[in-house]
Amino acid sequence: MDVLADFQLTSVSGRIPSIAPVTQAGLPVSPFGSLVHLPGIWKGRGFNQIWRPFHGSQDRFLELNETIETLEFEAIPGDIPNRGLLQADINLHGVRYLQQIQDAHVLGPNGKLAGLHIEPGIWLSTPPTSNPLDPATVARMASIPHGTTLVAQGGTLPVINHAPPIAPVSITPFTIAPPHSPIQFPETNLGVPSQFRTPHADIPNVTQAMVNNPNIVLSHAIAGQNITSTTTLRVSTTPLNPPATGGGTSNIAFLQGAAGGPNAQSVTVEATFWIETVKEPNGTTKLQLQYTQTVLLNFNGLSWPHVTVATLVKV
């Protein structure tokens, strides 16, 4: 759905001044802040892992997917007016997006690569505020067709002139109640056959190392690359301080469940996005986007990590 050619957001019945931000040296800065490089189409590959609840002889199924992804961003034209009671009015600036993820090997009923995920959403750039007292922040608002909406907030780390440090991530479930003890399950061992895990034929390139740490897919993708600049966006549905308030997830009734606990309640989402400038051997540069996201799904007394990673290039 395209935005009308003459559509531009603005304040009415009392105009909020559009103030262009500047650096300490007085140089102009885009009001989109660290989101300025997102608009455009990004394509690439990744890896998805999710513990699904299983209604049968046991409570879980480990789904693994090699993925193909298209992520499209488009700037929202104009200023997004936010009126304040506790402080002066501000303008936000945003980028809407559509994420589409397909299985790289499994075909759907239409004979095409099976669709795994579609997500419309908006990224927002918020200027510094006095109430709450926060520096400039970013937020991601997303709608998940399984029945979850989320607001994940955070900020931008200082730009670095090299590849990002990518920490390992675990898919091991743990108890919801303290002390959040990890619980190992045999499905994570690819050497042990299981009817409760994606068949090997559907994931021919998945290794044990990828299951142990999905983020290794990101590290392997940039091995040997000459990355000259990295902008890091980190957001979470729980306060990262800044910001110290707001954010969260909301689930439909089926996910929330009733007696006996949830079917699969999405309780938290944490994600890190790296916008990288890669210098090619011939001297040209390209923009690359990497991300890792962990969603915690609660069911049957445990929190089950759902990890998705990808490396995309702007086309």
C-alpha cells in the first residue's frame, strides 16, 4: 500500500516548529538520526530457530529454518507531531517497513518457497526529551500475524570503524520462575535423531555450531569483509534505560491461553541491528544490515528462546 503522492504528516491547530538538529559543531543532522540509512530494499539470507509448543506426546518441537529475506523500508513523509503535557511538544520521524521471510528449501502449497514470517511495522526516531529525561532514542513497533504486537525501544551506540562485536546467543530454555535454571533437551543435538525436530532434508546446511549459537551465522557472513563503519541499534520491549519507561508486548487470547497457562505467550523481544559499510576489494562500498533477535515464548513453565538472524545487503 503506497502512501499518497501528496501525503505529508504535520501538526494542525497549533503548529509544532520543525527544528533541524545539528551536531556540536553546528553541522546539520538528519531528523531521522540513526535510521537515515534504512530506507530502501534489503535482501539476504539467515537462520531461524523456534521452540514450538506441541499438542501431543511431548510439549515441544524444535523448528529450524534456513531463510531468504526481503526487508523494505520507506520514510514517512513529514513530521509526526506528539503533544506534551509535562514538557513541550515534539516531532518524531519514522520509517515504515515490511519484512518477509521465506524458507530457503521447503515449498508451500503454491509450489513456491514457503512463507515463514511477514511483519509490517514502524521505526521511530525520538529527539531528546525532558519528561521523561532521555537522550535521543529509537523505537520499533511491529505487528506479528500470529497474534502479537510489540513496542521495542532503545538507542544507538557510538559508531565504530570496524566490524561489530557479535556475542553468542543460546536457544536453551529456562524456568520462568527464579532462579531461571536452564533445561537441556535432546532435540538440540543434531546427532540424535528426533521426530520432534525439523528433518535434516529441510535444513541441509545447518550445523551443530549454528544450533549451539545462531549468531555464528552472522560472524561467518562477515568473515574477511572490510567493514569501515558500523551503526548499532539496540531495542527491547523491557526498559534499557534509556528509555526507562514504556515498551512491551501484547498477545491475542489464543496465545495467552486460559486455565493451564499460555499456549505460547510472547513476553519479551530483544534485537540488535548493525548497519555496516563494507569496502569491496575494487574500492566500491555497499551497505549491509545484520540483525539478531530473541523472542521469549512462555509455555508449560519455561521460557523458550526464539532466535532469528540474517545478513542483508541494500539492493
